[in-house]
Amino acid sequence: MIIVSAAHAQRSLSDVDLVLVLALDVSGSVDEDEFDLQRQGLAKAFRHPAVIAAIRRGAKKRIAVSVVQWAGFGQQKVSLPWTMIGDAAGGSELAARLAMMRRQYPDGVTHITGVIGFATRLALAAPFNSYRRVIDVSGDGENNVDKEPDEARDAAVLAGLTVNGLAIVNADADLPAYYRARVIGGVGAFVVTATDYEDFPRAILLKLLREIDQPATT
């Protein structure tokens, strides 16, 4: 099993194929069942053989992952610190921790701008060597506090990061277009759409496979 804490990784500065921040929406529009579908869907994805196979296809055969929960202004928190995954045992260990992860914020507005800024700082400070640093923003609504995410997104891209999106449509059919215009950016940036929270497990698996398999650029 290859699973290394950030403290150990900081001493060794391990090479990885991907540094990935997974940012989950837990704002007031997300009920407890919907939070659980995100949590369990993400856990299931890291147990999936296709995800482990994608990791093993990389040059370094390992990735680094951190999970952030986010809601309104100032409501961003690392729920799972940096973890390096390189095999099925490591994926299963991370999945077990995800399955037990508690919700950080019971309510709050939707502050995409804030989470992009928070995740940018987190990704840039990650104690790993990697050509690819990606922020993965999942959410079910448009930014509704403070300024639009464009500036934070552009700052992330300027710093060498890619911002991808998982738009959970629910009642907002225009959300994928909003994510494409306002949220995503950088090399190979894309949006995956989930029709509702029941569809989240399928969408996050597809998104992880695409992110992990994307070739590095120098």
C-alpha cells in the first residue's frame, strides 16, 4: 500500500503525476442526503479499479489528493489532508476515510470565488513535485456572494493551475454553461455535468478518470 501523509511527503518532496484538490459543495442548497451522495460517490470512485489503473499508467504511478468542503464567505476547510495514492490499497484507505468524513458547514451561501482562492493556495503549497496541479470544483449553483469567480480562476491559471468543474444541475439547467464561462480555466480544463445528486457518483468517476489520465505538460 502506498499512502503517505503530507508531513512525510514534505521531508521527501515525492514526485507525483498529479496534485489534485477536490472541492465539495456543502452550502445551504445541499441537504444531508445530497452530501452523503457526494461523500459516498467519491469514496466509491477511489475504490474503482479503473481509477487505480489510471494512476498506475502515470510516469510516477501515484497522485496526491486533498479534499476541501466549501460553502459561503470564509467557509472553506480541508477535510482530508494531502494523501499520496499509488495502488488499490491506498485508494481503499482514502475511500474509507472519505466514507467517514463529517460535514463541515450545515448551511451557507455559494462562494465559488472563495473556494478557488483557497484551493489555489492549498495546491501551490502542496509538498509534492508535479507538473500538473488541478482544482476540481463540484457544486449545484452559481456564485451568489462577492464578485464572480473569473478573477480567482484567472489567478489560479496564471499560477500554473487548471480549474475543472463538476456542475450538479438539479434545478439550474444553465449551470454547466456558467461553469464553462466563469469557473474553469487552464490547460485541458473541462466541465462534467451531473443531472442531479443521484448522478454524482457516475460524474465524479468520469471526471477523475479524465483528470488522472491527462498527460503532463512541461
